[in-house]
Amino acid sequence: MPRTAQRSAPGLTVEIDRPDRSYFMAGDTLTGFVVLDLTKVTFFHSVRLQLYGRAKTKITKSNGTRCAIYRSRRVLFNIQQTLHIGQVDCGSGEHAWRFAIQIPNHPASGQECGDELAVLSTTPAYLATEGGITQHALPTTFNTTFERKLGFVKAEGYIEYYLRVVVFEKGKPKASMVCTKVLFLRARSTDEPAEDFKTRPTEQNCIVRSIKLHPSHADNPPPTRTTLERVLQPSKRTQHALNFHITHPTIIQLDHPNPLPFAVSVEPTPPPTSTSGPLEIRLTNLRLFLQSTTRVRAPSIFGETHKVLEYELTSKRMDHMIPTHTPLNLTNFLDIHVHRTLCARAPGELFKQRPLFSSFKTYNIAVSYELCWELKLDCAGQVVVVKTGKGEGQACEVLDTSEADREKQDVVEGWAEGRVGRDWEGHIVVTNTALRTVNIVLNGVSALT
């Protein structure tokens, strides 16, 4: 089940205004022309335009002798327009129909799309198939394919949008010509960069046992006999219980101008029998990474198929003393900015550049993230590791680049407002921004003369 590809037909083309635009958003109005070459197409009765969006999945299970395929198709919207019916009152040559069609802001209900609601298990990881469907935003164009060798399972998931023109001949129910133009749709983000990362403290505990924690051996090494006795009887070694408070963000926005906040504090709680002095704890290594989980499901299949990736945020060696009862703010030192492409790896694979998608969930595809860390500390000569275990990462939401920052990027990329486009007749169309620029130059020349 491959994703929908561009499809052309001889004598039939679709030309969208501003063809240099690399993506569209929900609520945008697509305008352009459908051009039909009458020298190549002589017999036709109607021309129809279709704007289509859907989420589809396919899961293949094989045990070597049998193969089972499970599919799911969910229509997000299906908007149709009839551009022409009947004969064309013109001679040979090109004939064009002007169109304007708006991308909806939300998915349509199953009844409006004529889609059969599949029987799927109810879980908060996915969008429910009933109740409040039209209140959710359209997801970004997305595709994923992965295999799970254990069990011989292959999963495919696609969220796709396209504009299709269909030409029918008189007396024939099936389309005689089809032209498909694939659209890249980007979900809307916040208007301005997020002001609040919604930081949250997470508590983790560990116990440090060391001979050096005893006051008599804090500076001088203990005798060999004492060392052996305390190694063979670890319960007699002096110990400290360390209570770590890690402050981390729960919202991460791509290309945010401010670095991600991150702070660490520790509260040592020695037992009543301990007579040790102040405890020195040094942070020697810190690793932060995002763990993404892509879930794909289909009806009539038990469970779900998922893929896990680790996006590396930072990995640094350091030598920072962590004061007790006072947070060590590492925000400016780490200076972490999350971009659209990061080094990532799947379990058992090497790191390579991969795109980072914003968090979303739809009817049968979902992408979620967890923030994970690994801290290595030096405490009384012992190496202490504080990390998030498997499945213990802190849930966080990844937002796309803000609209204000995206507009700046679009200006740099060169296709924002002010570009020069070509209409279907070949004339040069100058946009309003370019006209304002020309007027400013002319006024300046007039003032000089």
C-alpha cells in the first residue's frame, strides 16, 4: 500500500497559483487553473475537482507459511467541485477553468465523508472515532514504514492530502483521465513562540554506600583489613540516601529562540547513626534525549505496532558541584535548541539525521514523546548513575515552529509574500509586496530629482 504519488495525464494539467510554495496549512484557499489541451482531448463531458485527505495504515503479519494483511482507511475530508458539464464552445487549443477551493480547519465526521467507521479498541493514544471528531486539528502530512523482525511484522502508515482532477467522457461512468497533485499540509502551531515551557520537577532517589563517608576515612584511605571487612559486610558501610529533584520542560517547541530549561538539585538524608560531614556531589556527565514512539494500528488485529527512536539533544562531560538544597540551573550551560532535524537512532542502529515531527494523534496513527536523561555523578569516590528507566521517561509535547518564526524562515527560503509567479497564460503577475517596493524606489528617485 504505497502512498499516493503525483499522476499526470497527456493534455491535462493542474496549475496552482504560487507554485513555489512548499507547503499549505488548514484554512488556506487553493487557487489556480485546470488546463485541458483540446488538440489531445476531443471527447469529454465533465471536469471535476476533488480535494482529499485521509489517514491509512497497513499491517502485514507473516509466519513463513501464511501471510495476513490488515488495513485501515480513514477519510479526513473529501471536497468536490464540478468545473464543467457539457460541450466546450471554443475551437482547438488550450481551455482553462479557474478554481478556488478551501482546505478545512478540522476533519469531517464519518457520515459527511461517507466513510465506514472501523471497529477499533478505545485507547487515549489515538483519536476517538466518535464524539468531538470535528474539534481536532488536521495532522501534518506524515509517512512511516518499519518492520519488527520478532514476529515478522511490517507496518505502514500515511497521512496524505492531494488535489485530483477527473475528466469523464459522455456515457462512461469511469474516469477517462486523472491528474493528481500531492499537497504537503502543515498543522498550524502557536502564533508566537511559547512563553511557558511548563516545567515540572521529578523526584528520583538513590543510596550511596562508601567507606569514605565515614569521618575517620574521609581524607585518609582505610587500612586493608577494614576495607575487606566493609566490602564483605556492606551493611556496615556508611551510607547516604540522595533525593534528586530534576526540573524539566513538558513542552518543547521546534526552533524556539530560548534554550530548554533544565535544573538539578539534591537533598542528602543521612541516617541518624551517621556521623559524616558535608557531602560533596559532582556532576561529571549529562545526556538528554527525546524518545519518540510512533504507533500504527488497524482493525481486527490484537494490539498495536510501534517504532521507538532516540533523538539526541545533548551529551556533555562536565565538572559541576551540585549544592545541597539549592538547584543547579544548567539551562544556559547546555543551551539546547531543538530543530526540525536531529541525530536519532532506533534500538540496535547507528545515529543518523532524521526529521522530528510534532506530537499528534489521529484515528490509527499517533506520535508521542518522552524526555529522558542519564546523569553520572561522583560522590565520595563512588560513581552514581541517575537515569530514567525503560518506559519511565517524562511525557512531553513537541510543538511545531511558531508561525512568527516560520514566517521569518519562509522569507529566508524565498517563497514568502512578494515572490513573482506565472499565470496559465504566461503573463508575469507581480504581487502587492513587489508593487510597494517599486513605489518606494520610484518615490526615492523623484525626491532626488
